[in-house]
Amino acid sequence: MTDIAAPPQGARRFGLSSAEAQARLRRRHAAEARFRAYGIGAIALAAIFLVVLIGDVIVKAMPAFTEYRLTMTVTPTLEQVSSDGTTDPQALRSGDYDAVLRRGLQELFPQVTTRALRRKLNNDLLSSGAAMTLRNRVLADPSAIGQPVTIEALLDDAADLYLKGLMTGRRESVGQGQAQVTLDGEDVVLTSSAPDFARALAEVKESLREEAAADRREAARLTAAAADVAGDQREALQKRIADLEGDAAAAEARAAAADAPERLTADLPSKLVFINGGIVKLTEIGASEARGTVLVPLANTDAVTAGGWDILTLTQPEANRRLDDQVVAWLEDLKQRGMVASHFASRFFTSGDSREPEQAGILGALIGSALTMLVTLVLCLPIGVGAAVYLEEFAPKNRLTDLIEVNINNLAAVPSIVFGLLGLAMFLNFFGLPRSAPLVGGLVLALLVLPTIIIASRAALKSVPPSIREAALGIGASHQQAVFHHVLPLAMPGIMTGTIIGMAHALGETAPLLLIGMVAFIVDVPGSITDAATALPVQIYLWSDLPEPLFQAKTAAAILVLLAFLFIMNGLAILLRRRFERRW
Amino acid sequence: MVSLFFLLIVAVALAAFAFGRSRGRAFVGGGARLHSLPVYHGLFLATLCVLPMLVVLAAWTPVAPRYVEARTLAALPAELAPQTTLEKEGRLREARLVALGQFAGTPDAGTTVAAGAYAGARTEAEVTLLVLGLAGAAAGFVFGRRRLAPDFRARNSFEHVTKVVLIACSGVAILTTVGIVFSVLFETLRFFARYPWYDFLFGLQWSPQTAIRADQVGQSGTFGAVPLFAGTTLIMLIAMMVAGPVGLFAAIYMSEYATPRVRAVAKPVLEVLAGIPTVVFGFFAALTVAPFIKNVGESLGLSVASESALAAGLVMGVMIIPFVSSLSDDVINAVPQSLRDGSYGMGATRSETIKRVVLPAALPGIVSALMLAISRAVGETMIVVMAAGLAGNLTFNPLEAVTTVTVQIKTLLVGDQEFDSAKTLSAFALGFVLFFFTLALNIIALRIVRKYREQYD
Amino acid sequence: MTTMPNIELAKATVAEVADEAATKVVAREVNVYYADKHALHDVSIDIPEKAVTAFIGPSGCGKSTFLRCINRMNDTISICRVSGRIEIDGSDIYDRNLDPVQLRAKVGMVFQKPNPFPKSIYENVAYGPRIHGLTSSKADLDEVVTMSLKRAGLYEEVKDRLASPGTGLSGGQQQRLCIARAIAVNPEVILMDEPCSALDPIATAKIEELIDELRENYTIVIVTHSMQQAARVSQRTAFFHLGKLVEEGPTEQIFTAPQDKRTQDYITGRFG
């Protein structure tokens, strides 16, 4: 211990005064603030993602919880609804209810006479589920046959989406001038005292300009892409680019001629004029007058004062949507007549899967999930608790128990799809259990969550103080009596918490169920654990793959239901922990 | 039938329990001094009756369907005997439906005969189950009844049985592992018997489509798995680039900075994120994130596949954030407070303490947390099934579509499949690779964690 | 020993003799609360420069709590609240504008349990100079490390294995490493929180010898359980009991002529 005389040479004295030290300190504090900001940023990122995810699902799900129905009065006759002319339920079940609805629709739109239009009216407006509604109504009360019956008929999904505003953008503008209506053969010619049609024409020209710009962008993108490919592919691309450029040039030329009349083709936004109780679809538009075809007949051809007529623009061109202008006109007409209205879609919760998006529901998947969870719970709770009790209370410390422990830890991290492989090879192919059944799904999921439950149960058992055990042993209880009468009941809240969390995990698990065939399209609600079934997360997966927009909404809605169940289960676990948590 | 058998088990158990207990009580009534409570006599007898029945059921379950199947096929007249697997399965399915009365239409002669045989064989199998089960129960009952006596140590015997049951419960974990290993191993070996393993592991082309007819071109399919490994790696790397830093910083903030109030908000956020099923993330990736990335990319003049690796990877990364953060949180908290005090005591700021003392000390634990996260990312299925592609492109461009091991397993095994084709078997080979890769990662990671824990215990 | 005539005078005299230098740390009416628990009541004390002041008292009496107030280590405990005034060289260390980071560089600390970082011996000592930017070159840093190790009396024992981990040293060596680590940033005050409680008697003797030598350059405050240690190393002693400062004065006076009944009871072993 020498060299104590002076402070170390290298270290300079520092304090609040030195400018250099001050600067350095500022840098250090800036680094500190930055580091802290990264941490906050990380948490914020996770939170924002969560909010966006859930918000996105909720927004997407909303359309699935309502459905539009057409309130119509029909008169089912015996020869229509009964296959053999009696009111025997068997006969009534196979009746032609579509015919009744067809006649009802005919009465709503008596002016529809051509074959093509009638087919459109019959097929595009109502869901095939409407006939089921009528059938159930007649079956419930056969005395209604021959009497007028008012039913709420479910609309087809495209019509439903249009009314929900999801099919196309709508823009309504009230006519500013006095409108004159002239008939010209099949067509109607409209004029206005104000520049209503000039404005409409300008809108059309604007659409043309946008179309041209989009074509040019696409052409530019393809040009860039064409540089990377060779041969036939390149030629095809170049042809496509030339086409696009041509289209763009043509559209630009039309847009440039400001006053030239335009034909409203199917690839331009549609314009419908509501006038004199009828609907006219504009086919040609000029600066002062417009020409169109009648979609819903006009009551008369009187002149209409300003404000008494409207122009409706459907921003999505007819060629790009599943619902054409004629059906839109019918729907608008029915809406004006107050016959279509939005209702809560209880069907979503009470029916099974369907190919028709408007009729599909999650009941089958819910029951399938419930049955699967039942099997899982019945298997994994006793086995998991048994294993935990053995390992924690009875197991000697030897290589075997070591092996079991390592095993459990590793199983907890095995990818879930591997459990699916196990289910497929063992339960289906070796044991010959039925495919697609909740029984097998439950078995696989039980093995999947077993490690979770064992680990949680062991922790719960471990937290019971040894004094309890010793007290029981001290009054002459056997080791097992001490465990089963005293330790296990005290550990039960912890075990239940772990089990609920494990079950919540199992409820959301999808991949292993795909491999054991629970992905089949199943309309019927399963009745037992050996019936073919699907489960809620698998239903979500199946629907998410379908192209119809309404199925997308139903997917999101099914996700909300799944999340609701998970929140309830996790909430229950938290509640249980709070309620029974005990500090020793 | 099986549910009926379960009811029978319950009934037998209750009866045996009641009988044993009443015997025990009778001993007491007779003035004898019992070694064990009457309840234990009942429990002892009930277990002896139930266990043989369960054994019978376990043995019957795999045997019975094979027996029924064999009998059904044997009943077919020789000229109708099925030639191919497909025909055989069709015949069996029809026979089953006819026997159950669910067949729509009129069955042909062969099916009718087979259906009769099917129904007969099924009845035989069911009767066999009942008879064997009851015989087992009776044997157990007779054996146990003879042992019941006042000085019989019923409790000890029952506890002995209980212990065996408990050991069996723990054994399920081992059985599961063995089951997994065997189910992937056998099929993998069969696959390698048809397709050389080195071509599988090192081949650069993946096109598992096998032709329906034997004379079609390329009917054998090519199973070079490198594009799948590359795709899996690409998506995993993207995911880890999100989950690694974000998860780690979240953990650092939670354990070193957060006030109890912030913690009360942030912790549930991470827990909720951890509790969201992967199918939901998949939906979000496929329907929201992928189109968003495509639009952004295209407005920047890039060509983006609609099933880009980027979308799947980003969402998977977010999914793994809570996993990384909770594991890292644990290891960071395991660093002793005295080290932090030492550093603060010298005038270090919090971030200096974290960067220079806490993180280096926690490094092994963090490395193992990241390894577990990688294993999670590699094994994740639903996000990639829904948001990644199917074609085995060998690329590391995150804007292109790639496919992964799990996607291919799912694609090859879902839907109609012939069980014996190379296409189906290749899925098991992929499962084999996946299982052992994740297993190795987990074992190493768990070992590191254990070492690390010991260091500070 | 029960009556002490002329106490005021004696105290003043001793103070004059013990330190010609001024008071280094001044504490006035310091109160500390842990959540709702009032841990320290109105502690006021003057700590002289370049001398060893010992805090003694039974467990849980608040002596460590007070020690941790002097370099604001209590700031790292979120439920802890401090009121009152502590000044070092006349400036309030709880001033809003004062940076605890800078304060702690000036007031070093050695803990109860040796806590070397899981790094090499060299890195352990170099840590402080590095974070505070005290050195401009590698040679500079080497010199600071060597000097500090020499001053802590550890250099001869470890000079051949500076790159091996600090956690591989013996307990006493680890504690001296921690002292070397503390003096490497050239503090003015060193706080020691029962630095020998985890050490064997030989290691303790070495640390005590070291403390005595360090006194020439540093103001040292040491919390100790052992009255013998306090008597051996300190010039002044303060006795804490139940969160209050009972008595404070020159060490020989506290041990030979305590003023307060409680102090007397404690040093004669009636409780503790």
C-alpha cells in the first residue's frame, strides 16, 4: 500500500464548473433520454399495433352484425307449397317456396315483363334463405296457406352490401333547375334549366382523366418490371403497356374535349336520375341534356321543379361490381317505398356454415369448439394435475423424473403443427379414430396444453408451504392423504388459473386441427364428439380465404366472438387469482 | 358404443365402490377393528374393476376398426375386390354409409354385401368389447373381494394404485414425445426410401405436385426443400428484426424504468397481445397488412407480391414481441440488484448501467430468449399459411412471395390425400426437420438459461 | 462514567484537534419515508472532512438509510421520499438542478456485499472513468486503473491477471476491488455500507487498514455493526436508534463517556 500521496494523474478534477464536463454530462443525459425513448417507443409500438389490429377487426366486422330484409307479403297456395296437395309436414317440407316468392316479387314490380329481367329479379334480389324463412313460417302454421303472409325476406349478399354502402360509393346531388322529361322511343331525354348536366358531364370528364392517370401509372410500373424479364413474357408485357398507353391517350383526348357529349359506358361511374317516382339510368350525357333508359317506370312525364329530382352517382363503375344498375334501381325503389330495412343479424349466432355468405353463421363452429374443449378439459385436467402432483410431491429425484421434467419443458415449445402430425399419424391412421371429429381435436389439444397445465399446477403446489404438509403428517395422515386432503385443495385456485389459461390457448389453436381434418365444410351443427365438426378458429381460417366481401365481414365478426371468449376466460383467470391469491 | 362403454365403466365403478364400502362397514358392525376406513375398501374394489375395463378399451380401439374393415372387404365377391387404395376406401365408405342408413341413392350389389358384412362385424366387435370389459371387471371384482378383510390394508393398496396412476399421468409427457418421434420418424424413413435424403435436404427445387395418371410428365415431383428452408429463414429473420429490438426494449423499459402506473397499462397490453390467437394475426396479415404494403410499395414504384414475405414476417414479429419481452424481463430481473447499486453508486446513469452492467450480465439469458423466439417463429403456422405464398421461390427479397416449411406441411396434408404417396410422406419429412430443429434450439436455450440461473442463485 | 462534566467544552476541543479542515457534509432535519413508513426522523449531523465517521446502531435503526441519502441512492427506490437538507461543501444535494449522476461521482459508495461486475478486474475499475469520461487515452486509463488498484492495496495480488473476471477473486479481494472501483473516479466522499460484514477477520483487518490510509485523502462515512470496528477506524461516531440520531461525537467520547442512556446501553451490550 504505497503511492497514496496524490490522486491519480490521469484523472482530471471535474465539477459543475468545467465546460467540458458540462458538455459531456449533457451528452450522457441525452443518451439516457434517447434510451428511455426507445423503451417507451417499443411499448407504444406494441400498443398501437394492438389498437390497430382490434380496431381493424371491429370495423371489418360491423357489416356482419346487421342484415337487410325485404318486408313482403306473399300468398302461398297449396299447389305451390305442397308436393302432393296435402298439408302433411313431409309434403310441405319439399314444396316450391321459391315460386311463392317469385310471384311476390312480380307483384312488387309488375312492369318487369321480359324474361331476362324477370330472371334477374328472381335471382339477384333475394337470398335463397328467404324461401327457408317462408317454409318455416308455413310449417309452423299450415293454416296460413292461401292467406296473405307477411315475411321478412333476407336479401342476397350483394344487395345487402349495396345497401350497407360497401358495394360502391354513392353521391347524391339535388337537381338545381327545372327538369323537362321527353320520351324518345325506349329512351328518355332530360333537360334542366340549370347547368346540372354540364356539371355531371364535367364529373365524367374528371373520371376519364383519373382513369388515364391510373393507366399511365400502371404502364410506368410495368415498364420498370419489363426491364427484368426477357422473351415471351417481355413481349406480352410490352403489348400490355402499349394497350394501356393507348387507352390512356384515348381517355385523355375525350377528357380534353370539354363540351363533347359522353357515352356512359359500364367502365365509367353510373348516374341514375330519380324523377317523377321513377329511375332513369343515363346512357349519354351532354352539356345541356342527358339521354337515358328507364329502370323503374316514371309515373308521368311532367316537368319537375328545382329540388324535386336527384342525380345519384355510383362511383364504382358497373363493370367492376357484382350488382348491376338495374338491381340497384330496384333496391333504391324498394328503399323509397320503405320496404327494406336493416335488422340485427341474429342468424349469425344461430345457424351453421353456408356457401351463401348472407346465411352463414358460427353456431356449428361454436358447438364444435365447445365439444373439442370439453374433451380437452376432461383429459388434460386430471392427467395434468396427476402428473404435477406426482412430480412435485412423490417423485424421487432420479434420472427418470429428470427426463420427464426436461420432456415437459421441451413439449411446451414444440410447434403446434407437429402435434397435428402426431394426431394424424397416431389417432387417425393408427387408432382409426374418426376424421374431423371433436374427439380427436380434443385429444390433440389436450396433449398440446398438458405441459402448460403441469407447469402451472406444479407452481401452485410448490407455493403451498411445507408446514401444511407437516401438520397433516404430524397427526398421522398418510402422505397421500396429506396431499389430497390439504395441499391439493389449497393449490386448486392456482391450478384452475393455469388450466383456464391453457384452455384459452387451446381455444385459439388452429394448425393441429387443420391436419386432423377439422377443416371440412360442414353445414350441420355437430351433436356429439364423434360427428364431423369444425372449430371457431378453423372457421375463421376457412372464411378468410373466401372472396365474397360479406364473408370477410363474417370472418372479422367470428374473430370478435373468439376474442370475446378469450377475454372472458382470461378475465376469469385474473379474477380467480385476485380472489384466492394467498400470501403465506 | 364407446360412450355406452364409458357409462358402463361409471356404473361398475359405483357398484363396486358401494359394495366394498358396505363390506367395510359390515366389518365394523361385526365388532372388528378395521385397518382402513370403509371408504378405502370401496375405492380399492372400484379401482380393481375399472382398470381392466380401461385396458380392454385401450386395446380394442385400434384393433376393432381394422377387424371390421378386413371383414367388410373379405365379404366382397372376388370379381368386385378393390384393386386400388382409392377404390378400397370408396367401397368402405359406401358400406359404412349404407349400414348406417345414410347412403343417398341405391348402392350396387357389392356394396350391399359389404354393408351387411360391415354391420355384422361391427356388432361382433361391439359385443366383444362389452364381454371382455365385463369379464375384466368381474375378474377384478372377484380378486379384490377375496382380499377384503378387517385387517386388510385397503388404504395402502389403494394408495399404491393411485401412485401408479399418477406415475402414468407423468408418463403421458414421455409418451407424447415418443409418439411424435415415431409418427414423424416412420413416415420420414418411408419417404427417404423413395426419395434420396440428400436431394431432399439440399435440392433447390420444390414442386410436390404428383400427377394423377402415371403417364403424365413430372409425375414423381421434386422435393428439394432448400427453398422452403430459405423462405422460413427469411420470414423468421424479418420477424426477429421486429420482435428482437422491440421486445428487448419493452422488457428493459418494463423492468428498469416503468413506474407502477405505466406498468399497470403496459403489462396488460403485452399480455393481450400474447393471448391473441395466431389465426387472428394471420387474418390481419393477409387482409390488412399485405394489401397495405403492396399499395405503399407500388406507389413507390416497387413491384410487391400480394403475399409478400414482408407482411407475414412483420406480423409474426409483432406476435413474438410479448414472448421475447416476457422472457427477457425474467432474465433482466434475475440480475442482482447489487450490481445495479454498484453502478449507480459510481454515478452511472440508468442507461449506462443497463448497457454496460445489466445487459452484459443478462446476455446468456437474452440469447436463449431469442433462440426460443426463433424456434417459435420457425414453427408458427397460421400467419404464414394465411399470408405467405405457396410457390417455393428461392429468394431473399422480402417483397416477393416465399413459402415455408409449415405452410407446405399444411398444404400437403389438408384435403384429399393418398396416404402412401411421396407427396404426403414428404410432409412428414418436413415435420421431422421442423421438430428436431426446434427441439435442438429449445434444449440449447433451456440449458443456457439453467446455467445462467445457477450463476446468480 | 455516568456523569460527564463540561461536555460542551470537551466536544469542541476534540473537534478542533481532529480536523483543522472544515465540515464536509452537513445534514439538517432529514426525514425519510418508505411509502407510509417513517424510517428516519429529523437527523441533523455534521461530517468532517478527511476523517472517518462511523454510524452505529442496532439493525433497522436507519443508519444505512441515512448513508444512502448522502449520495441519493435512495432515488433508485421509487417508494422512497426524502425531506430536509443535506449539503456537501455548502451546496444542497437535493437541489432540483443538481444531477445525482454527478453527485455520485463525487460521493462514491462501497456496499455490504462485494458486488464486482461480471467483467474483468481491469474493466471493473475502468468502468467509472469510462462512463464519466475522465481519461482521454488508453495509457491514461491504464494509469488510473493501476493507481486505484494500488491505493486499494490490491495491485500486487492481481497485477498478473487483470483480464480475469472480478467475480473470481476472494471475498476480501472483491471488496477491495469495489473500493478500487469507487476511488477510480476520484471521489471526495466514500460511503461504506457495512463493508466487512461479509468478510472473514483477516480480510476485515486488511480493509480496516485500508480505510485508515484512505482517510488522508477522502472523507469516509462507514456504517458498521461492529462497535470494535467503529472504535478502531473512526474518529467520530454517530449512534442511531429507531430512526433517530441519538448521539454523535468523537469516537473515544462515545465509547468512554456516552451522554445518552440508550447509547450507553448499546455500547455496553444491553441491547443490539
